[in-house]
Amino acid sequence: RRNLSLFPTWFSKVQSGDMALFTIIASQGPLYRIDAPMSVYRKNAAGITNAIQKEEYHTNRIKLFSYFEEYLEGREQEKINEVIHFHQQKLKKLQPTSLKNRIKKFLKP
């Protein structure tokens, strides 16, 4: 707890504060599991992950894990790279196809 007196400057810039807070706490030492429900995580139409566009969601995840990369100073690098790569691939799939390909699809019988 003493080590958590100051949050990183990037903390206020992320949309997923829960993930950022968990990572900051977990980086300070071992975690212990409580074998009982302690909270409920609900997804609903008004939730943050539904309110933002898919492109923005993946961009925010890349940004968040880039902050983790710096904060963790090389620890968990392989996993961080996997997550960043996953979201980069999702972004590539969301990019609009070329005008030529869209015209071909439109004219296709």
C-alpha cells in the first residue's frame, strides 16, 4: 500500500481504469484469491465497451498496454506484445477496403 501513494501520470488518460488499477496493484507483489463472489461485472448497452466504436476500443487497448509496457519495465513483455498484436490485427480488419474492391463487391451479381 505504501508504494501506491502516487499513480502514474497516464492513469487519468485511460478508459479502462479498472484494468489499470489491477495492473498497478498486481505489480507490487503477490495477489491472493478469495474464493467467494466479491462483486459483479455487468455488460449492458450503456456500458463503456458498448458506447465506443470498435476502432476506438482497440486503439484504447493498444494505448493501455503500451502504458503497461513502460510501467512494468520489461516484465510480462511477451504477454503485453501478444495483446498489442491482437488489437493491431483487429484494427487492420476494421480498416475500410479500397474503393476499387468496394466497387467490385457492389457490381458483383
